[in-house]
Amino acid sequence: MNEQTKYVLDEAHLPEAWYNINADMPVPPQPVLNPQTLEPVTPEFLNVLFPMNLIGQEVSPDRWIEIPEPVREVYKLWRPTPLFRARRLELVLDTPAHIYYKYEGVSPVGSHKPNTAVPQAFYNKEAGTQALTTETGAGQWGSALAMACNFFDIDLEVYMVKVSYQQKPYRRVIMETYGAEVFPSPTEKTAVGRQILAQDANSPGSLGIAISEAVEVAATSGGTKKYSLGSVLNHVLLHQTVIGLEALDQMEMADEYPDMVIGCTGGGSNFAGLAYPFLHQNFTNGKSTRVIAVEPTSCPTLTRGHYTFDYGDTAGMAPIVKMHTLGRNFVPAGIHAGGLRYHGMSPSLSALVHNGDIEAQAVNQLATFEAAIQFAKAEGIVAAPESAHAIRVAIDEALHCKEAGDKKVILFNLSGHGHFDMGAYNDFLQGKLQDYEYPAEAVEAAMAQLPEIELA
Ligand SMILES: *Cc1c(COP(=O)(O)O)cnc(C)c1O
């Protein structure tokens, strides 16, 4: 047994291609639908929002997609990222399990999100896009895309959920440092924003609303602006697979293979980034790793949502996809894991959960922060509240191993650090946080607003 704590790959081992799970899906993908016609979308429709090169990746059947050299050059600023064995946490838990984590918090903006922001900016630049629009919740995605757009010389407008804009002013300053323009959503700039403000002048905003605004601005720009999404879509998830591809090599350096792979899920991108390359091993190489997606009980998309066709945004302007959903009008409780508050989920991840290839668990906010504090004290890293959901389940599984005397190997994704979430940690430490379970009745009520889809 190898006694190392940290497994570091050199730049020469940066992956040369992303893994595309489309090639190995055990169930066929469902069509993406046009929100106006309710018919399968055409490339021309998607091209209003996205450049053709990214649309090509969205529907590509190819298992491997080469990473362009200029993208690899930028990746080298922080990749490959380290894989740690959490030896000190194992000691505290007194567990026979071996716990590993892949740490994405070493990127310049502190999360996994630049893994897709950089290629999205690159492909848009190649396609001649002058400006991008996007939404951001907690500001993690906005800051990643702001950095990437700066590197590839593209303008950026960010629609930031108003409650986060107010709670996290420093994230806005990071985006502005890279040169982006940031607006608190809902704004008066769009028809959607004006309509929502007319109903509720104090609307705290939501990711669904901010997406509608960013989509509207791009769709009505006459082609100069495109829209960029930080999660959910297939091309986003596949860009993130550098995480799992590196982790496969690093687990080999450690001379172990994970029995469990765990990640938190907002739209599914950091989870898929780590887990899909291991699912590839399950599907094609006889492995049987348990793959566990973790979400908050306050936004229980996978554990309580319905698997059905729904709009990607609140206003019904974004494409309709088949996914787990809480309904497009979902307005989350003001919990502190801002990145985990989207009403829907990536279609491939939803299909894999539905098919039984991936397990899903929901955890409470207080138990999640308890895990984050235990992890910070043992390993030194103050995790993003989103990532702490994965820590919670990794600790729970390690404790099950202790009871059972089981020497399992657990790997989880530490998707980011929590240095901009001190308000949340402060609230927890002062006993001001509460658990919140999204009511089952609210899920049922929301299902009345689903689009009525009849596919041939
Ligand atoms: C955005 C974010 C998430 C949630 O988004 P996914 O697409 O599900 O990964 C999780 N962790 C961190 C640190 C984030 O910034």
C-alpha cells in the first residue's frame, strides 16, 4: 500500500480528449424540444443561442472529443488538479474505509466551473461570437465565464440572481475585475424581468428567471450575442470529464479503485465530471462502482422531482428536455448552497438515475454544515457549501464502513472552496441556520404547469 497523501499528475498527463457519455448511454437519449412548437428542435433554433461547434458536441455520438490546444494551454494554469487521500479525516472517523477527494478548488476562481467556461469561450470565439450572456446563482459560474471570456477576448453580460447579488457582493467584484457587466436579476432590461417585477417588485430572483433573461437578451440580439450555460447540457458535462479522467490515473497511482464515487448535484456538471469516466468503466470494463448523486432536501430534484419533459427556464423560452424537475416555477428557500438550487437536472444524469445506474440521496442543511466543519478541522480546507453535500455522504458511507468493518474505497468530488461563503459559515456557527424540506405538495402542484408533450 502506497502511503502518500497527495497524488499529483504533471502537465504532460492532462487529458487529450473529453469523454462523451452519449456513446455509452444504456438508454437512448430523449429529443430536445422547441418550447414554442413542442417539436424536436432544429439546429437552426439552437443556433440562435449557441454556436454550431458546441451544438455539434451537444448531439455528438463520438466517445472521445479532442481538447483543442488553446484550451489545454489555459487548463494548465491549474490542471491537473490534485487528488488527496483524506488520511486525517479517516483517523477522526476511525473508519477502515479509505477516503479520497479530487480537489477542484485550486482553479483561479475556486471551483470546477472554468473546465467548461474556457472551452465555451474558445468555441464561441472560433465561431465569431462577439458577446456572451449568462446567468449566475452564487456567482461561481459567472466568475468562471468572466475569466474565460477575458482570456478569449469576448464581452460578457451576467444576470445574477438578486438575492445572491445582495448576499455575495465580492463575487460580483471578481466578475467585474475580469471585465464582465453584472446585473441583479430580475432586471428592467428584459420583457421577462419587467413582467416578474410587475407581479412582485421585491422578487428575490431565481436561477430559472435569470436564465430566461440571459436567453432573451441573446435571442433578441440579432446574432451578435450568444448564450452560455454553466451546467445541465451535454457539452458542459463532457467538458467536465477532465476531472474523472485525471482521477482514474491518480487512483491508479494510489494503487486503488473506488467502490463508491460521490458528488453533489445542482445541474449535474461537477458530479458528471468525476463520475462519468467511472461509469464508462462500469459500462465497458466490468467495474461495479456505486455512483451517488447528492442534493439538498430543500431542492430535491432527483429524489422527489418527476422524470418528465419540462422547460429549462421559468419563462418557457429555453428548450424543453426530459429530466427530473420540481417545476419551472420553483422558487427555492434561501438556503446557502446557492449552486444547488436549479429546478431541473441534466437529461443524461436524470436518465441514468431513472435507469438505476446512479443512486440519488438528499441531505439536510445542518448535517451538511456539520460535515463541512468536521472536514475543515481534519483536512484544513473550508469547502463550498455545495461540495459539503458530497462530504456529508462520504462521511456517512465511511461511518457505515466502520459499523460493518468494511474497508471500502470512497472517492468524492470537492468541487470548490468556500472562501466566498463565510456568511453561510457564520450563520451556521451562530446557530442561525435551519433545515428545510421542500414540501411534497408543492412538487405535485408544480406538475400542473408542465408542457403537454405527445411524441410520435
Ligand atoms: C455551481 C457549483 C456546483 C453545482 O453545479 P453542478 O453543475 O451540479 O456541478 C457545485 N459545487 C460548486 C463549487 C459550484 O460552484
